[in-house]
Amino acid sequence: MSTLLAIDPGNTASGWVLIDVATRRPLDHGKTPNDELLTALELTSLGAADFAVIEMVASYGMPVGADVFETCVWIGRFAQARTARTGDEPALIKRHPVKVHHCHSARANDANVRQALVDRFAPSAPNHGKGTKAAPGWFYGFAADAWQAYALAVYAADEPHEGTA
């Protein structure tokens, strides 16, 4: 089984998901404080995933605040930890191609992307494919940041980039 780690970085905490590349099934996911995720990349099996992708910040010509710059620092730290651990640099992928891939529109928002993922992987499942504790679904336990990381992971698995296939 080949695994892919996708990270949706934030300025203080980041969403992440680990998937089976062949089936696209989520194996593990979470939203973790950045310092803890960095340690996990350096010391646990999470950092040893076969492939890794990180969402990259994109400029749209608008002013940004300190949070965006702090997120950029964390992107670099995560990429450096991954490279030091495995020797492979993670692919840095902007949000735009992920939205177009899943929704066929650059105007798609997070809710549109989430619905596209549900339609593809859990089309007739109740509760958006989350299921219940007794009967977990494909997206069991997913929250906002895990959805975005999963969208990134599926995009990277569907459209292999250097370092992801």
C-alpha cells in the first residue's frame, strides 16, 4: 500500500490527512497544533508517508495580514521536516487547481469542494458520508480542515506531480 500525506497549513494549527493512494481511502486525519505536527513529521510514521503534499499560499493581489506570513513560515518548516526525514521534498500545490479539479470551477468554495468529495466517495451515504461511531462512514470524524486536506490529497493522487507518484 502506498500512502500520501496532505497538509492544509494554518498559522497555529494545520489540518492533515493520510490516504491510501490506490483507493483514496482516508487512513488517518486530524487538526493538530503546528509544533506537534512538526514533531510528528520528524519522529512518527506520519512523516514516513510515501508521498507528501502541502497546500501553498497564492497571491491574488490583495493585502494580507500577519497570519498569512506565519502560515508561510510553517509551510517551509513542514517541507523542511519532510525532506530531512525522507530525502523527498513535498509537492507544494495551490488551492486553485484543487477547486477546479473537484468542481470544474475556479469560483468553487469549500462547501462546493466538500460536496464534490461526498458525491464521489459517499454518494448515497447519510450524514455526508460521516456515518456514526457504531457504523463509521468514509468521512468519519472529518471537520473543516480535514476536508480541505483530503481534497488536496485526492487531487495529488488523481493528478500526480513530481514527488507524488
